[in-house]
Amino acid sequence: MLKKRFLQIAVFALVLVAISSCTPKESEFDEMLLIGKWERLSPFSDEEKTGYEYYRYDVGGVGVTWDTYDDVTEDEAQEFKWTLLKSDLTLKHKIEVTGEYEVPKVYTVIELTSTKLVYKDDRDTYDFSKVE
């Protein structure tokens, strides 16, 4: 009776280990790789006019973004705060009217290297290259 109970517990433990090893682990990305200036072709670019969308991630969870298609320079960029937890990249843009950091947007990072940043939301995938 005791052997049978021990065998049941052992089988149960093995099943738990097998199930947990099959569960995919969420990727963790090094936030220090995010620090710097990233660019991608502006989503507004067309045959007549081309521009680039930039995000600059600074140490301390702050940054700025601008789009040269709209003739916006880095000096005129919109501020944001950012966090990167595992693969969740959260951006909170500063609203000029209130001066508050609102409108949080959460993205899932797919790839982050010293030269490439790819993340996605519910609708789109964003592919950036590091320029600095």
C-alpha cells in the first residue's frame, strides 16, 4: 500500500516536471541594449516625400521621439518614459497640454540586439535600426 502511494506521488511529480518544462519561458531582454537612438522609415513616407521616425532611449527610463517626415527635429521631440520588463516595453508619452506622462502603450519585444530592435503590438510590427 505504501509502495503504491509512493509510486503515485513519484509519477505525479514527473508529470508536473514534464509539463513545466514544455511551457515556453518569456524572453528577457537587456535594457542597456535599448539605450541609444533608433530609426525606421516613417510610416507616412510615400513616393513624393521620405522621412524617418526616431526613438532615443536614455538611461533612467526617459527618452524622446520625432518624425522627420513631419519636419520635426530632435530638438522638438516629444518626451516619453519607458520601462522594459522581460519582453514588455511600455512607453508613456508626455502630453504637451497637461505636462503629464499619459497614454501608456505596451509592446512586446521580439528582438533586441546592439543594432536591431523589433517589437509589436496588437496590429503592427515595428522594425528599428540603431544609428547611435
